[in-house]
Amino acid sequence: MGDHGRVASSKRGRQTARDMVLSMLVVLLGAGIAYLFIPHDDSLDPVRPISYDVELVTARRAAPYPVAAPVGLPADWRATSVDYEAQSDQGAVWHLGFMDPDNEYAAVKQSDGRPEKFITKVTHGAEPTGRNRTAGGEEWEHYEGPKYDALVRREPGVTTVVTGTAPLGSLTRLAAALETSEG
């Protein structure tokens, strides 16, 4: 009897492993069929444009400084990210990110925190070039860095940075479109 018990249990162990492998094959076959019949297009742009109207109104009500957003940018500028933090290690921070017409990143970032710390963080360490650029009738400091370039404007109570991988022309266009209230 002892021998029959051992044979039966080792046979059951092999059946369980075989059943598991067969089950996995059925699942993989089902997944493969589903993949073939579910439409997908890898050529589509993975960037999803967003609306930022509600966040802009909310930030303008809450921020201790005039919140800037572009007015009149062409339709091929797509907003992709928006955020307002009333309290952070950088102060009250407004962020509005875009993809420019050439699919380069450009963002408006504002803070009432310490300017140098904020600028270093949002520009990923870009350094001042010593040159200024006029955009929207305002003088902006030009920064260059290994990752991002930037235009920086310091005003009492707020630092505004237009930064990203976009070329200087796109950053200037975004800076020129900034307004602090609707109108």
C-alpha cells in the first residue's frame, strides 16, 4: 500500500504541472487573438492635449501673485500639463506645460519663493547668459543649460520662468503671449 501511495502522489504532481502549462498556453493564445483583433495605431501622437481653464481660474483666485497664462497662441501649441501648489518648498507654484508646433516642450512656471532656488530647479541648472531678450514688451533674462533653456522675469513677489527644450524662438513666443488676467 505504501508504494501505491507514492506512485499516485508523484503522478498527481506531474498532472498538476502539465495542467498549469496547458492553462498558460490557453491564456497566451487568448491574449494573442485579442491583440490581433483590437485596433491599435502606433503612429498616433501619444501626447494628449488638455484644457486648463478651470485650473487657471482656481490658481488666479488662490495665488498670492498675478498668475500668467498665454493668450492667442496658435492652435498647434498644445497644453499638456497644468498644476498649482499653494504650498511647496518653492512657495506657491504655478506650472503650465505645452508642446510647441515642433513637438518641443515649453512651460510657464511661477513662484513666490526664493528666486535663485526656484530658477535652478525649474531650468534644471541652466545658467544666466548675461543677455536679455524682449518678449511681450518686457525684458527677460536669458538662461542656457544642458537640458533646458529659459527666459526669466523677476518682479516683486513673483518669479516667472518660461523654460523647456523648445528653441529660444518658441520660448520667446510663449513669453510674449503671457497675460496675467483674461482680456
